[in-house]
Amino acid sequence: MMKRLFFTALLTAAVLSSSAQQDSQYTQYVFNTIHLNPAYAGYKQDVYVQSFFRSQWVGVKGAPVSFSIAADGAVNDGNVGLGVIIANDKIGAQTNLSGYANYAYKIQMGYDEQSNLSFGIAAGLMQLGLDGTRLGGIDPNDELIPVNNETRTFPDARFGAYYANSKFFVGLSATNIIAAWASRRGSNSNLLVPVPQPHLYLNAGMLIPLGYGLDFKPVILLKDDTKGPTSLDVNAFFLLNEKVWIGGFYRTSVPLYNKKALENGLTKKSALGMMFELFVSNNFKVGYSYDYALNKLRDYNYGSHEISAGFYINRKIGKRDRQLRCYDF
């Protein structure tokens, strides 16, 4: 009994500390930045469709499971990017189903056609749910626990800016801009699922040719929601013959500024792991990543696994004519 109570407390603490940022946790965001920044829509030029599936903390009952699919492309001679994203997250009895339509406008900077600054917006809906059949209370007549599946739906929006040339990129974006405000304006509800708060993302990377068909790409991502721990992802990849990306990452929290709501002494180390992406053909690629937790929860799960698949539709640019760009995996 004591061991079970200890594990429950440990899992709760891990969820609160590592998932205080309520946006979906994807390791392979580096393969398609549109999941973080609407301004990235259309940067791949051709119509591109990609999906992610992530199973976190395998072996833990009720651990997070996430699925996302995104499609985007460029119109108006590549100056306008359009895209859609549908995502579904589950953790325990909680669910979050969301859908967004993306619009981005690209501005060429100077005379270099590969140097562009884009601004993007995404608008959509977020449906939060709680399945009462998966909950059990001490009091069987507890009125706060729903007897079936309850949902609430809110409008939401995302904003972003993204600059890139053939060797360097940097992006800044904000998510969950409207949902929290809309939830306070709506009717009262006993739904216990917390509404995601606004999040800020700063993403940057560069491409360094090493010669002999080998390129090196470091990428960083800083995530913050003003209340939970500020998270930093550090990634490093090698590109082999423009066909295989292989690399690793380290995820930790950083004391960017003082946050009064946070407890002292929280574990900073979060996870490390590896990932790769393979071009099966010129139009189709697959990816896989494995996360190994560095906190005490590592003794109670088999890691986190994530797979991705992406394909181009009617790709216009062949491999021989395509210029290698730092922002396009």
C-alpha cells in the first residue's frame, strides 16, 4: 500500500513539474515547425502533410498520449502560406481536441530569395473533455465527479513571426491566446479540466556544411508560460547524404526569471534522447524518437516513444534541383 501511495504522489509531482506547460509535448517538432509557429506555413513550398503519434511514459496507467496531423502549402508565388492542424491529447480522464487554420504572409528580405520574414496567425477551436467513467471518488455520491463524458469548447488563436535564410532561422510564437479569456467569459461549469494558458516559444537553428555529404544542424527551443518552469530543448543533428537526419537532444528547465508560484528545489533535468528522420523516397519520410526521463519517474516507465510520417503532394521541386535549406528537414 505504501509503495502504491508513493508512486501515485511521484507521478502527480512529475506531471505538475514537467507538464505545467499545458501544450502538447512533441520531441520531433524540429521536423515541422508549423506545430509551434503558424508563420512557418508554406516554408516547405510544396504541399506537405505530416502526422505525429506520441506515447509518453510507457507503462504508466493514464500517461499522456498525443496525436497530431498538419498540412500546409504555399500560394501566390510562395508569398502566402496556408495550413491546417488537428491535434488530440489524452492524459488520464482528460482530453483536449483542437483544430486550427493557419495563414502566413512572407516578405523577401533584400535580394536573396532564400532570405524571408513571415508573419502568421492561426484561428480555431479547442474542446476540453473529462470522462467521468474513468474517475473514482472516496464518496460514491460526490457530485463534482461527472457520471459521463463532459466537454467545453472555446475559440482560440496563435500568432508568430519567422525569419529564415539558407543557413539560419529564428522564430517567435505565442499559443493559447484566446482560450483562457474565453473560458472566463463563458457560463459556469463544474468541468475540472484546466484551460491551457498562453505559451511563448523561441526557436532557432543553423546549418553547417561539413563536406563529404555531411551537414551539422544545432537547434534550440525555449518554452515559457509565465507560471510553470521555463523549458529549454537543445538538439544536435547530422545530415547524411541529404537522406538521413540522426541526432540527440537534452531537455531541462532554466531559471530565466523569478516565478513566485514555483516551489524551490524542483528537479531541473527533464529528459534526454535520440531521434532520426529518413527519406524513404523523394516524397515520403518517416521519423522516430525516444525520450529517457532523468527524474525519479524513470524507474516506473519504459520511456517515451514518438513516431512521425510525412509526405509531399505533387512535389514540384526535384531532389537534384532543390537547394538544401536549414529550415526544411
